[in-house]
Amino acid sequence: MIYYLIVCRSLTYAQRTAAVLERAGITARILRAPKSIAGEGCSYAVKVSERRLAQSLVLLKRADLPPKGVFITEADGSYREVWL
């Protein structure tokens, strides 16, 4: 299954992001961002399904919660940044 990681700048922002998505009926799971995509320090990410990404990004923009980055999972388990 293909899914996206919406990277947030802190745990608090990840919790807020997940809450906005959950209120809209989108399943969102908070997790530590993998080191390969975390960049500096420890980041958190919210995992969403491929079919819910566009709707998720619209909701986050309305809630003024811009993601730090968005990554897609590759077939080999690696991550590739998606430019929006």
C-alpha cells in the first residue's frame, strides 16, 4: 500500500495535524520521522493514505498547519520527497 508521510516540525504540530485530519474522517497516524527524511533534529510525521493526500493538504492549509515536507514511500521502502 502506498502512503505519504506529512513531516511536521514538532510533536505538537503533528498532534494538531492528526487532529484536523481525524475530525474530517481521515485516518492519520503519528510517528517519528525516519532519520533519512528528518533532516535536522528529531521530527514527527503523520502517515496518510495515497487517496487522502490531496484532501489532507487542503484541510491543513485551511487550518494554517503547513507541512515541513511530504514524502512518498517507494517500493523498496525508501522515501522520496514530493514537491507540491
